[in-house]
Amino acid sequence: MAMASRLKAVGRKSIVLGSIFVSVLLFVVTACEKTPKTLLASAEARWKQGDYLGAVQAYERLVDDYPKSVYVDDAYYAIGTLEYLYLNDYPKAVDVFHKIVADHPNSPLVLQAQRTLAEIYEKKYQDHRRAVAEYQKLLERVTDRAVAEEVQYRIGEVYFDQADFDQARSEWADNALSRTGSSYFLQERYGEALAAYQEAARRYPDSDVMVEIRFWAANSLEELDRLEEALAEYRSLTGRYPNPKVIEVKIHSIENRLKTITARQPPTTPHPAEPE
């Protein structure tokens, strides 16, 4: 009996110790998982409070203590932004953004880091050659046509600021008039937008963005209620525009509008024949 009681006591003690060990292990694992998040939250709170240096220090602790954390690229980007926009330490900002581009090429922040590098070289260092080089690197990374056009236009602006007008026009090429048209369209100045798009189409008939230019010209015609012209333009883009469904919807919509307009018109009364 004594032996059985002793065994039971030992068994209970083992269970208790085992439970304590598991609890401690879970606590440690949970704490390790939460620590980068805690540091990130602390850094963000300091940023909001205007403690920019303290925020940088918290972000730096995160990247130093947890270099494999999924939050590292976010922390580096925040450090670079704080150094650039709030602490005016441009050399450090450049180093940090270069690190994101070099060490975290798959980060969703890499494009913005590359863009900010170019911006610092252009606006803070007045190093136009290096700015163009960084914008060119950004062009190699972007896949969105609209973003690529914006970057190309920015390169043209850099050359323009250096009074290198020929190179500026070369960089702008077919983008300049297209972007002018887009700015007018967004302001609902559709007549001016149409004029810009049509001039772009006339000057650059072989442009790789010609289909896009003609699509927005058609949109401008549609907004001006020049429906038959718009319909003809949309129909000419059938099979050429990247999103065929959009063209199909546009054509269908204008055809319905034209039918409605025709139905509302009073029937034409024939004039009596003139007496001979």
C-alpha cells in the first residue's frame, strides 16, 4: 500500500511539473512572437507622439534583435522615412532605403524605397545624374504602365530642370500630351482633354501607348455627347484594347443611348409635294 501511494504521489508530481513546463514553454513562445509586434507598436506610438528619435530607436531595436522578423522591412522603411522627412539625416535615409532595395528585393515597399531614393538625390542633393539613375532602376522594377509613365515623365522633369530640353522632350515623348489630356479629363475639361489626346495621336501614331490614348479620346467624346464619334472610336479598339470587356460595355452603353435618343425624337412629317 505504501509503495502504491508513493507511486501515485510521484505520478501526480510529474503531471504537475509537466503542466508547468508546458505553460512556461507556451509563455516563452508567445512572448517571442509578440515582442516584434510590441516593439513595432511602441515605435508607432512614439512616432504619433512626435518623438521621432525615440521611434527610430524602437525600430532599430526591432531590426537588431529580430533580423528575421516579417516586420523588418516595415521597420527599415519607417526609419528611412523618419530620417528623411523628420530628422533631416539624408545620408542615413539613403543608406536605409538602399538596404531595403538590396536586402529585401521582394518587399512590397521596395518600389517606394527606390522612388524615395531618387527623390532625395533629386531634391535634397541636387544630384540630377544620380537621380536619373535611381529613376531608371525604378523603371526596371515597375510593371504598372501608369506608374512607368509617371516615372518616365519625372525623368523628363529632371532633365528639364537642368535646361536639357531636347533630352526632356525625348523622355516625355508621347507621354507629355497623354498626361496633359489625362489632367484635363480629371478636371472634367473634356474638350481640352480631347484636343490633347488627338494631338498625341497625330504626333506619335506608332506609340506603344496609342491604344490607351485613343481609348481616352473616345471617353472624352462620350462625355461631350458626341456619341456617334465615340462609338466609332470604341469600335476601332475592338480586339486591340487590353480589357475587351470594357470596350464591349462602352459600345453597348452608347448604342443604347443612341436608341433612346432616336426613340424620343418626334416622327418626321413628310412635306406635301409642290404643285407642278
